[in-house]
Amino acid sequence: MIPLLIYVTIFVAAFFIVTKVVQGAGLKDYTSLKTVTFGDESAVRPNRAAGIISILTIFLMWGIFTGSSLLPGFLHAPGPYEGTTTFTYTAEANGQSDDATVTVVVHPREISTDAPEVDPGDGFAKNDSAAIAQWRSGLIRVDRNDELGRDDGATVVAVNGQSIAPGQTVAVDGGTVTLSDRGTPNFEPAKGWQMEPLYLPAPEAVWTRTIEVVSSGFRNFTLVEHLGYSLFRVIVGFVIGALVGIPLGYAMGLSDWFRGWFDPIVEFMRPVPPLALIPLVIIWAGIGEAGKIILLFLAALWIMAIAARSGVSGVKISKVHAAYSLGASKWQIMRHVIIPNSLPEIFTGARVAMGVCWGTVVAAELVAAEQGAGMMIMTASKFQNTDIVIMGIILIGVIGFGIDMLMRWAERMLVPWKGKG
Amino acid sequence: MTGLSINSLSMRFDLPNGSHVQALQDVSLDLKAGELLSVLGPSGCGKTTLLNIVAGFLAPTSGELILNGHKVTGPDAERGMVFQQGALFEWMSVRENVGFGPSMKGTPKAEKDETVDHLLDVVGLQDFKEKAVYELSGGMQQRVALARCLANDPDVILMDEPLGALDALTREKMQSLVLKLWKETGKTIILITHSVEEALLLGERLIVMAPRPGRIHTEYRLPFADLGVNADLREVKKHPDFGPKREEILNMIWDMEEEIMGGKENAA
């Protein structure tokens, strides 16, 4: 809830500051002179400042709630309690009662610390001590060293003077004490608002781990090999899918027999998510490369076939007529009219297919693989290496984005006439 | 014998609901080589069907088509076509578009380049040779389409409202260009148009078609095309016969339209 509030606050504050600044700068272009902008989609252009602030905010939030060393300390959300705290408990046995002090050392998880030595003190209840790691909690058997223990009928009846019964909780310095069902105090250090590194490591921790994985690899393969395997599978699967799918789509667009024969198959297979095919492909082809490439081939095949088919159907009949009237043969029409005319559609299909293939390969590697981006994050999650999981997700996103950019660039270079017909 | 003869052409489309449309009934027409025929008529009179049959894209249900002594059975380079718009190949440059026909025939490059250069000069697009066609204005695109058609040196040029999508000024310039090309090349041209004025200005012969069934209603022989070859088209429009002819044909087409609407009202 608090992170959301902070996020909304930054959003609103940035909006007011930026719009004020921009208005102050007096930027006047054509769009700024439009009086009707609400509902005019062309007047809505992404605000560059908003984009930059948005990305910075994500990292800022990430840093705030992980206590990142990249941020000055005053920006951090309150962290977990660290240090030595004490509380007293009151034990009652045989009608007599006695107080004793418990000293607790709360230490970071990675630094193992022993419970400090304490003076036992007077009375039948002796002073205790314990060491508890941050984000953990610990039962403190306070009666262990007492002259009258639980077996002698001694019970803890109050903590810091506040009476307590099993199941109840009392706040003390640096945390809370809850009495267990059997009457043993359970000390839980204050967690603060930061995320435990196990759930969300700080940005610099992810970066450090990335460097480490780049230099020394993960599970017998280097990072480049993991990502390379995923990319290799996508490219091979996609290329085979396109090599089969495009001619199939052309045949479906040009022949009524092919259209009739393959329409039911293509229309049925298209809505089947490739992920649903993973179990069957594993049964048939195992978890090796063949299975993954078959899966990606199937993911790309239908998309490419449909793109090629609609590319052919999208040819304006007047263009075909014109070509015939200019003396072109069927083969020449195919080569000079139908194929170039369908290229924009095929490129759109290829972009979609590459996106689907990339998603599918990661999912398939999550299920079973010896190397690959998906396998890397799945294995890391089993060993609670959250930093590797986050690194993997970021890299998968970057590569997916890169593939899309590359396809768009290729599209601009190779089919500049797209949408100009 | 040279020229195009259309012998009692009929075209009937059977509709899925069992009824049918008689798009053309018993249309006969003889065109000598080098004649320019313009075709007018209300929508649904079968003008475009007629043109598609002459081009060879459609086979008539009965009747036949003889061009220069042989029967027409399908599309061929001897009959070039200029469409209203959108029939250029946008993946090719202006030069490649114009050179498409010769390329398909395998004409040697030097000869093809010469033809293309000459035609681009004729239509005034020499400076736009390497441009992509989608970078050109509508009028320029139609000039490319004309040049592309001429590059193939067809015997007959079929024009399906080639100037219909152009603005009035461009249209007038293009009309002069069509007349000039017609005179210079001596091609047989069939021009379909919706504009009575254009049909009068360009058509050496003019037929008005009537709908349901599609047939030739009236035929004219006109002097304006010959006048227009050497004079400003605006001067031609001042010819004493021009106004009355235009009124006559407009009224004729108007009456046909009224009849169609009336028929519909009665049916309803």
C-alpha cells in the first residue's frame, strides 16, 4: 500500500512539475495550437519527460524499498531492526513471581552471531539472551535456565509489565513478542518497510550477480551460451516455420483446393496456445533440442501461413489485371506482383511469430532444459537466487524488445512501401 | 482486317438466390484501328463488365470478340489497361513501373531504357524517374499508368475512368495529354467515364449505355476530339454544338436514372 502511495505521489508531482516547466518554457508547436486535443489521437504523443521519469521512478522505488547503496540513506524506507534490544518477562510459579531480562541481538542474515553472555541475576527467573537474524523470528526458551521451569509449573504472565497469555502479542523495543501456545516467548524483530533480499535484491546486487554470471557462468554454461541457446532455438524454429508456412500460405491464397484442405487445420491450430503443446512435444520428442525446435516450428508455422495467405488475398485485383494486360505470365505475376505485395503482411506476421516464439522458448525451457534463459531463471528460483531470476527476466525482456526493434528496422529497410498502396 | 469487333456480346450473372443479372445483352460494336470510343451510362449499365470482357478478364456468356482477325480469349499485352487508381506497383520505382511490360517480354535492357526514357519525356516525368510511385501525386501516378501501358505498345488501350479520381485542373491537363497521345500513337482507345464533358471532349465516337439489361442505347460521332488535338479544351467547350450535345446526353442519362429509381419505388 505504501509503495503504491509513493508511486502515485511521484506520478502526480512529476506531472505538475513537468507541465509547469514546459508551459513556462513556452514551447509552441502545431499541436499546442490545437484547441481540440481530447479525443484527437494524433494530438496524444508520448511525453518524453514522462517516459524518462517513469523509468527512473521504477529504479528509485526499487532502491528505496531494498535499501540500495545507490541511493543516499535518507531516501531508504525504514530498514529491518539491527542491534541489541532487551525486554523483561515476568514468570509465575507456585504463587511467587519474578522478573528477568532477555537480551536479543538482531543481526544481518549473512553475519552469524552468537547470543551474548549475560549475568543470570536474582530470583528463580534468570536473565536470558538470544541472537536472531533479521527478517526471522525465534522462540526464546526463557525457562531453560530458570530455577523453576515450565515443568515445575512456571508460566510467563507478562512482558515488559504488560500481561500476556498464549497467542497474544506485546510490542517491545525493536520488535514484538508473541507467546506461543505452550507459553514460550517468540521474538520477532521489526521488519521495517524494506523487501528482504530473498524476495527482491537491491539493483546493485542484481548487477553484481550479472557480472559474476557473465564471468563465471551458471550451471556449466556461460550467460552468453544460455541466451544463445534460447535465441538459436527461436531462430531455427522460426526459420523452419517460415519456410514451410509461407509457401503453405501462398498455396492457400492461390488454390481453392489448398485453401479448402488446410483452412480447417490452420484455423483450428491457430488458437491453440503453443504452451499447450509443450507436454505433447515432450512426450514425442523429449526435452532435447528437437522437441524445442518442433514446438517453435509449430508456434511460427500457423502465424506465417496465415500472414502469407492474407498477403496474397490482399493483392488488389487491379494490380493483377494490370500485370496480365502488360503481358506477364503466371510465374511473373507471382514473382513481381504477388510476392512483393504480400511482403508487408509477411513481415507483420514474422514480427508476431518472433514474439510468440521468444515467449514459447522461455516457457519450454522453464519446463525442461539443460541450458537457456528459461532454464536459468527456473533453476535459480529453486535455489532462491532471486537476483539471477530478476537478471534473467530483465535480459529476456531486453532481448525480446531487441528482436522486435530489429524486425521493425528490417521492415522499414525491405518493405518501404508498406501501407502506401 | 484490323480493328476490334464486338459481336452480340451477352453477359449474365447467376446469383446465389436463383435470380440473375443481365449485365450485357446483345452488344455489338465495330471499332476501326485508331478510333477513340468513349462510353457513358448510369451505374449498373455494364460499362465496366464490357471493358473487362474486352480486356479478357471475363468470358462472355455468349457472343465473341475479334481483334485484328483473331478471337480474344484472355488478357494479353495487345490490350493494355489503365485503371482508375491503385494499379501501379508501389514496390517499384517510376522507371521500373513503366518498364514492366518490356521486362516481362525480356526486351534487351538498352531498348527498354530507351522506351522508358522516351515515354517519361512524353508524360513529363523525366525528373521523377527514380522516385517511388507512392511519392507522386494522383495526377502523376496516372501519367505513370499511361506511360506503363504505352511502353508495351498495345493495339488497344482500355481506360476505366482513368481520370475519375483527379481534381478538376489536373483532369483537364490529363485530358489534353490523352488526346495528344491518341493522335501521336494512333492507338485504338476505349474510355469509360462518368463525366459527360470528358466523353464529349475525348470521344471521337461515343456510346451511351442503358441498364437492365445492359445495352447500347445511343451512338454518336463527334467532331470535338479532332478539334481538341490542336486547340485548348476550354475553347472546344465553347463550340456551338458542345452545349446542346451535353444537355441532350445528360437528360438521357438522367431519364435512365429516374427510371431505375421509379422502378425501385414501384417494386417496394
